[in-house]
Amino acid sequence: MGDIVCKFGGSSVADAAQIRKIEKIIRSDARRRFVIVSAPGKRDKQDHKVTDLLYLCHDLADQDVDIEEAYHMIRERYLAIARELGIDLDVRALLDQVESRIRAKASRDYVASRGEYLSAQVIAAYLGARFVDTADTIRIQEDGRVEESTYAPLGDALAHSGMYVVPGFYGSGPDGEVKTFSRGGSDITGAIVARAVNAEVYENWTDVSGFLMTDPRIVDNPRPMRLVTYREIRELAYMGANVFHEEAIFPVYKARIPINIRNTNAPDDPGTTIAHQRDTRDGVVVGIAGRSGFSNISIEKLLMNKEIGFGRRLFGILESHRISFEHAPSGIDTMSVIISDEQLKGKVHGLLEDLRKQLNPDRVDIAGSFALIATVGEGMAYHPGIAAKLFTALAEDGINVRVIDQGSSEINIIVGVEAKDYERAVRAIYRAFC
């Protein structure tokens, strides 16, 4: 049996009581040797995340405003955790070092990373584990991607026996200075470590027992997703589902290491496993996700299909206006492009003018207030009746479908409906498959 990499999020390390919970989880299985931690999150709704306080300290220092009040909250947070855990570590000295660097106007990335750094130092001391600093072991390119050269040296740094604690969220950039991932980047660190040590599984411990089949704000008590593939989770994330940091998929995807989303506060719950493949006999559709805030530009021109380069010119016009599109369903004499309203802000008049001038269409229209809904499941195209069930459910609920797009990936069916029908459509689709 291989090793297990465990990443614990901000809510899991928010205070000493939560850290005792993660110790119990780690000690319950000797394979849990690699622990990645976030900065302490909120203890209650009125509380502050440590990372937010660090960003505040950086901004204050940058404006030559005293950071004492804001940094005091950070200092007291870590001192309270260390005191309650009874660890043998000079936490005050570490806090003084960080404060000194902030006052000296250290980089924003460096300051933001100190929440994870301090958290890992404290938890390593509590667990009697080795601390490995990701600033020395993870190399991040200018565009935020991890260098392939990271994995072998990181694996070597973690090759000894015993337990390791690693701070999440950061590494070092091309210049050797601390560089952070995007927010939520501790998930990425955990995936990098899992690949570096060739883990049997990457456990991601948070405050929920895995993912739900759809948005619980729309559907009451939706079913949990017990098993979902990497491809399915990426499709759901793209369509707005609050699931998993998509950049954290890539390192483990290449190594085919499963991810298990678990709940620190309910450790016996099985959670959700993200794997390379699954048996669709347990159900083809795994999730339903969507977003509103789209517009549909529809272009009609007789014999469009005979006009060589029509599509290239259309997308060239979008590119010239620096507009990306979501989908482009088409017919023999029609072509549509679905674009987020954010992309169209302040550009509609000029875009339509260029479309008319350069494409000479018979008709060009733009319709706003659209929502897109994706019904996701591996191999949907090979299971008869999926589309029929979906569209029957929408028809029976009186919902007009304005756009249909079944991607070549054969993993989803996307429908466009009016924004006012969005939540009703999600509920109708959910009922059809549950």
C-alpha cells in the first residue's frame, strides 16, 4: 500500500481544537505521512481569515500606514494556537521575523504566503514532523504553472521516513523570490506533493463531506457525488460548480492518482472521490451546473456553408475586439456565438457594426439574459434516452430551450434558457435524473 497525501484547508486549521482533529485523522492511518496545510481560516462568521489580514498588512505598509493593529490579530491568533497545543517552538521569533519583513515592504506574494508558512511551522512542531518549505522545493513559472523540474527534487526532499508538513499556496518564481498560486492554491500544492511522492491517494480535507450533484441553494438536499472522473469535475467547475480548484487536477491527473474530498468535522463520511474513470452503470449523469449572464449573437446568411472562411472571419472579428466565446452552435445557414456579458461590456455597438460590415449577413441579432446549464456524465452519447429525458423534463415544466449544444467530448449536454427560467430548469433536470 502506498502513502497518502493529506491537505487540510483553512477551516481545518482555524484553531487548536481543529488541529487536534487533524492530528487524530493523521494518526489513524500510518500511510498519512505527507501533510499540506493552509493558513488559518475563519472560526466563525465574524472572524477574519489570516491571509486576508496579511494582505491588509501588506497594503497598509505599502501606503506607509502602521500595521500594528492588523498584525496584532495575526500574532494573537498564532500565539493562542501554540499556547493551547503546548508546542516547543519559538513562535514569537517567527512572528517577529514576518512583521519585520512586512514593515520593510516585502512583496505581496511573500506577505500572503506567511499564513501557510507559520501554520506549517506550528503544526510540524505539534506533530513532531519535518517541516519542508515550498519556497525551496516548488518552482512556479511566470504564468503560474509549475515547472516539470519541480517533481524530482521535491520527491527527493520528501524521501526519508517519518512525517512531513508542507505549507500550501506558494513556491518560488523564476527570480527565486516567493511566488503564490491563486487563492485556494493549497489544493495545487497538495496535488504537486502527491505526484512527487507517487501517492496512492490525495486526500483533500475541508469542511464539507464531498460534492453535491447540484447547487443546494437551488435544489433542496441534492444527492452527494460519491465518484466522479477528472473530466467530469472539470466540466462542472467550468460551468460554475463550486467544486475543486481546477489547476489542482493536472498534477494528479497525469499520474492517475485519485483525489478524495473529505470532511475534517465528519471524518467517517466517505466524501467524494475524483478518479480517472468510473463505472457508468451506477448512473450516467453525475452533476448539473450552470451560470447566468450570457448573450447569444445569432448570424444568418443564405449559403453560409458555401462561403469559404466565413467562420474564420467571424472569430477574427471577435479576436479583434478581444472577446472570447463560450460556445458556437451552427446550422447550414446560421451561426451563433454565446458570449459572457462581462466580455461584451461596452463593446456591443462596435462588434455588431463590424459583423455587419465584414460578413454582410442577411440578419444579425443579439439576445441577452441567457443562462447555460450543463448536464454532465461520461459517455452520455452512448446511452440512449439521456437527451430525451432531459428535454422532456424541460418541456413538461414549460421551459423554452433557446440553445442546444452537445459537445464533441460526449460528456455533457448544454442547454441555453432564459435567465428567469434558470433555477426552474436546474430543478427539472435534477428531478429527471434523480
